[in-house]
Amino acid sequence: MKLWTIVLGVALTGAVTTASAQSASLVEQGKAAFVNQGCYGCHTLGKTGTPIAPDLFHVGAKHDHAYLTRWLQDPSSQEPAHMPKLQLTEPEVAALAAYLSSLQ
């Protein structure tokens, strides 16, 4: 029984490590997409960017991942909506939502 517990613990630790690495990779992809899509042209992150639209420095603390995903897919579905609908692929939406969610 102890051996089974150890094996299960090691397996779960490996799964968590893999999930954490994938999550970190997705956040990095989202950070790159933020730059590549020119989001900083309207938004700020702290002192970086253009203060036309809201500062996103702590957006992950204000909105959950599901909200951010919906917002990126169709900004007009959220209130208030002054952001144009961007031509983002599903992988870009997933990466940007992961990145924005990480901004606590």
C-alpha cells in the first residue's frame, strides 16, 4: 500500500509539473501575443503602453479567466465595450486569456 501511495504521489507531482510548465508556456505565448497584436497601443501595463484604454496591470485580479476569454472573443458582448473585435485565432485567445489572468 505504501508503494502504491508513493507511485501515485510521484505520478501526480509529474502531472502537476507538466501542467505548470504548459500553463507557464501559454502565459509566455500570451505575453508575446499582447506585444505582437499591438495591445499596448491602447492599453497600459503599469507604466508601459498607451493610456487610451484601461490599465491591464491587475486585470487578472478583477476578472476571471472565462470572462477574459469571452471578452477577447467578442468585446461587444461585455459591458462597457469600446474595444474593437480583434481577428484572433482560438490559440491566441487562449494564450492572451492565460496571460491576462496571470496579471494579478
